Amino acid sequence: MTAQSTAALYDNHKGLIKSTIRRNRRLLNALHLEDDDVAQELSIAMLSAIERFKPERDVPLAAYVSIKLQYAILDMKRRFKPHGVTGVPQNERLRLIRLDAERPEGGTYEVPVLDDTGVLEFTELFESLSERESNVIKMAAQGYPVKRKAQADALGCVRKKYNQIYSSEGSIAA
């Protein structure tokens, strides 16, 4: 394919870039990506798709380019993904506070107590967990994603138990 024909096909289909950005607006806002940067990456993906397109297939060029642009968006999502814990309800999030800050009810926050090994005392929490909850904690600690509803429910129970034990003592959660 010549450079002139590639440029002509690009000009005929560049509206697909704007429509792809519009379709994925919420995702791009969540990733804090600028429209100009996204448009530039999608332009490169479109040029690549035009070069690789084989007219003998039964797929129209517009459909082929649209799919390649959506894959480019998914690639951007993977590269610019937000970090940290996501999906935790607002009322269950831990707040970061200075250790010398005063509590609203008076006094200062306490530093978690370490045992002889230098590990936080979680024995009370682990003793109160069911087998299913323990298995979910082990999976999460090994980096496996929690996908099933039963696993998510078990993880929610662990969070509640953690908050009940340690928030009431005022030693860890704020």
C-alpha cells in the first residue's frame, strides 16, 4: 500500500478516533489521560491497522479499524491502570493520619503494638476466621484475584471482623 493511499484511508476514517474516545470517556477520565495523548496513540494504532488490513477478508475496513482502536484503548488501560486498593466502600476505607494528631474525642492515636518477632498481633483476628475466610485471605496474600461472589463476601466478613477487633481497641484503624 502506498503512503498516499494510506493517508487517504486515514483521512476517510479519522472520525473513528473521536467516536472511540467518546465511547470510552469515563475510562479515560478515570485513568487521567488527556484527549490529545489518546488521539495520538489511536492515530498510530489506526495507521498500523490500515497497513495490516487485508481487503480479501470479508470484514470492512471501518469495522477492522474500530476493533483495533478498542484494543488500543484496552492496552492503554493496562499501561495506565490506577494503583492501590479499588472498590472499597467509602465508609470502610482507612484514613491516613499523623501519629501525633489528636483524636476528635480527645487524646492521641496509638501506634500498633509489636510482639517480640516484630509482627503485628493478628492472632485474635485469625482465630475468629472461618475456613472459607482463611482461604480467601491466603489467596489474596498470594496475589490471586478475588472473582467469585462467595469469595468477595468472605473477604467482606474478614474486613468487618478486622474493624470490630482493632477499631474498638483504637490501636490500628482510625
